Amino acid sequence: MDKKTTQLHKYHLSQEAKFIDFGDWSMPFSYEGTLKEHDIVRTSSGFFDVSHMGRLEIQYSEIKKISKLICSEIIDIPSNKALYSIFTNADGNALDDVIFWKFDDKIILIPNASNLEKIKSHLVAHNVEFIDRSPDTVLIAVQGPDTIELIQDRFEIPDKFSTNFTESFLYARTGYTGEDGVEIMANNEDAESLLTFLTEKGVKPCGLGSRDTLRLEASLPLYGFELTEDITPVEASLNWTITNKNEYLGSNRINDQLSGESHKVLKKFTINSRKIARTETVGIAGDTKGLVTSGNFSPVLNKSIGFILFENMPSHDLIEFDIRGNLVEGNIVNKRFLS
């Protein structure tokens, strides 16, 4: 079965991108190399084609229905704000982590690519009306410390985690790398001019390889790894997203966990070497067992980092990992990898 491609696939081919199978999609993994692209985003500006992610347009009148499906307050936040939140099921587990862009008259919902059809079915089941704008638009994430300066002559830059629009674009000052930047939604017919503008400004294309190392350094979860339908936002250490004071799907269980019920817990860790504890590596902290959800080498920190999901709260911070039959020591960290 052929993999899906985004509307920008011909562009990626023209740039001699290396491709990777990512779920149902064939996506650019790198252009000039993952480490180089990681450095580009950390020191200047790079852009990612994230058009495989969904783009659902929802009228503002549906907002009360949406509020009953997510763990975050969406009704009372101001218009022209972006909101990171989690759709939960009846058990309080994560159906998907998403971004909402809130405007005066509508909301743009951006689910993960692998969950688009699931979220669409979920909305239908709860009588939420929407228009799927994914086929007729692209989504470009422009990230890095130089981004705002480079694009501000064409885009009026909003505050962080805020939205704005022009005649051709909807966009938000958000991202998935830990760097400043914007994510831009454009109609298919405007995509080429957007790419031309970015490349003329010196913004470099980057692939999913660096996107993953960047998001891990930024302590950001990835659905299917740190979040699944078996993990609640509390277990994923995303308590800060739980701001919805009203009843929503799974809120009873989530409130019980917030009150101290014993549950799984996700922790960050470092290993002071280049030995990587990859996904499903076993780690033991005292008498508490855990499984690594994501692990990789951090180019900025020059050490291995990752997330590990413990069966319950570990008693201390030293972890022993079993990496290919060898015991390797690591440590739990209780702050972001990068400040």
C-alpha cells in the first residue's frame, strides 16, 4: 500500500530529501543531516512541513461541546490565543494531544496525523460540527531564534501562544522545538509563494529527524510514546494542562489521580554518556520499574536524555538501565532539559 504524501512532496524531492515511513505517511527525514538541521533550529531558523497533521475548522458556536471533551479551559481564554490540550476518553486516558487556534468566529483544531480520523469520529460521535481543511491547506512550522526577525516584514507577529491572520494565512506563535517561531496554515495555492519567501530569507528546510531530537530536548511529549490511550494527562506529568473546572470525559478519574491516587508517572532522565536508552528499555529506580518511552542523544547537552514511565512514583532519582545487557546509570531530572 502506497504511503500518503503531503502537498509539498514535489518540493521535498527537488531538495533531495531523505524520506522515512511515518505511520501512513512518507515524510522527509532530513535534507542536510539531522545534527546539522538540529543546530540550524537552535541557532538560526528552519522550517518543517507538518502538513500531515490535521486541520479542522470548527465554528465558535461549538465551543461548549468541545469543552466537554478536553481537560483544559477553552471557553474563557481570550480570542486570538493558542491552547495546547488533550482529548480524553471516558477513562481519562489521552485520545490525542492537540493545539487549538482560537479566533473571533472560529477555532482551528490541529490533531496529530495518526489520530486525525479518530478525532474526527470522536467529534461526530459528540455532535461537534467541523470542516476538514487538511486536503486544501498546508501547515508549515518555522522555528528558531532568528525566525521572528526574518519574517516580520510579511507577518504581523503576535505574542507567544497567540494567533493572527492575513488574507492568505492563519498562523500562531507556537511550535514543537522549544524555540520561538510560528506555525502557518496556508491554502494549497499559496504554499509555493510561502516556501519561496522563507528560502529567500535564508530559512532552511528541516526534517522529522531533527524535529524529534528538538522536541525531546524541549521536554515535549510525542503521541504514541509519552501519550497513549493507556495514559492519563496526570500520569504523563501534564497536570498543567488540566484547567477545565467543568465536567468532561474522564474528569472523575483524572480528579482522583490529582488527589493522590496511586498511578503511573512519567519522568525525564539523563545519562552522562552517549549510551542511549531507547524506547522500551527497562529502567529500575529503587524497587520501582519503568519503561523508556523516548530516548535519544542531545546535541546541545552532549548527553543522552529521555522519558521513562514508571509503574508508580520512584523512591529516589538514580535509575539503572538495562541497555543491551549492560547496566547503565542515569538520573531523574525534575526540570526541563533546556531552560
